[in-house]
Amino acid sequence: MRWRHRRERGGGARPAAPFAELRLRRAQPDDTAAIARLAELDGAPVPASPVLVTEAGGELWVAVSLVSLEHVAHPFRPSGEVVELALARARQMRAGGGPIRGRGTGVPGLRDTVAGELP
């Protein structure tokens, strides 16, 4: 990596992260279209609801199903470590007790609405 070379020579520090703020939160109904775009970019199905999303710079980078841990990530962003963080948090939330679907904080019908599946 380029920054290592400069650092070894004593010139400069490691570059800043590609995002100033990383935010993990449960998806809301107004995230449906953004999650669908993310899934389309990733070439994968939309994760089943409820979903944990990760934002960087106000843009969705990762969406993880709290039911199945299926996930989609932005293929044109350095999202590998962000996926691992989101999966770790989703596992914590799943282990926290109680049924995830029964909490009423997910996006009802997200997969059906986005993927075109009818009930």
C-alpha cells in the first residue's frame, strides 16, 4: 500500500477512512428503494425483513437480514470490513433474545414489495 511506503520513510500518516461517519440502524420503510438499488448493484436478492442497514456519508453500503443474515453490499465501495461489522452486530441482535420478527421494528413486506413476490 502506498501509505505504508510513505510512513516507512517518515513522510505522512495513514490516509483518512473513506467515510467520516458509519451508522448502523434498523431499516425504515423509506429505505426500501435504497435497499432494492443496493441489491441490484450487488446482483443478489433483497434481504428478508427486518433488516439492519449500514450508512456511510448518508449512503447505504450494507443491508443484512436479521432473520437469515443474508446480506447485500455496495460493490463499488470498500465495504468488506463494513459487512463484517454489520454481520457481527446482526448476530448480537439475534442473540439478544426474543423473536426478531415480533418486535415490529422491521420493514413489513420489504422483500415482497421489492422483489415482486406476492403473498
